[in-house]
Amino acid sequence: LLVFSEDVEVVDISGGVAVVSIVGPESAHVVAALLGSVGSDELEHLPLHACLQMTWEGAQVMVLRPDDVGEIALDVIVPSGAASALIKAIGAFPAVRHGPD
């Protein structure tokens, strides 16, 4: 049994972040091209529920590998103010559709 004793504070940040999901066989290539600091191969092989922290357009973002859609997908968690710009950047890729669902 391991016990970690640290000064921890739990804070609700849900109002300050947005989740942008990129789903489909090209999702790793799109995210890798956007973020530039990680290769598509690394993203394709990211274990389920694993995450990477990096920077996009000066904002701290987190890339997660969810399993709730039934095919390869990546969730990018961004500050709320950066979500629209990220969605627009993703939409610039060929064969990418975006919408509320």
C-alpha cells in the first residue's frame, strides 16, 4: 500500500476549458500537424485514457485518447477562449467536418 501525502487543492476548472474531439482515421495526423510538438505515430499509439500536455498558440492544452466513440479519437482540452480558433484550424484540413455533435 502506497500513501502519498501532499498539499493538494481540488478546483473546478470546467467553466474555463473546452473539449474539442477529433474523430476518425486521420485524427492523429490532424492533431500532430496542428500541435507540431508531437508526431502522428506517437498519437496513434497513445494508450487509451493516456494524455499529453503541450502548447498550442501559446495556450496550455491536453490531448487525451478516449474510448467512448468506438473508433480512433483524440480529445484536445483547451482554454475556453482558444476553442473557436482550434475548431477553425481543424476545419481547414481537407475532409474535416465540424459541428456541435
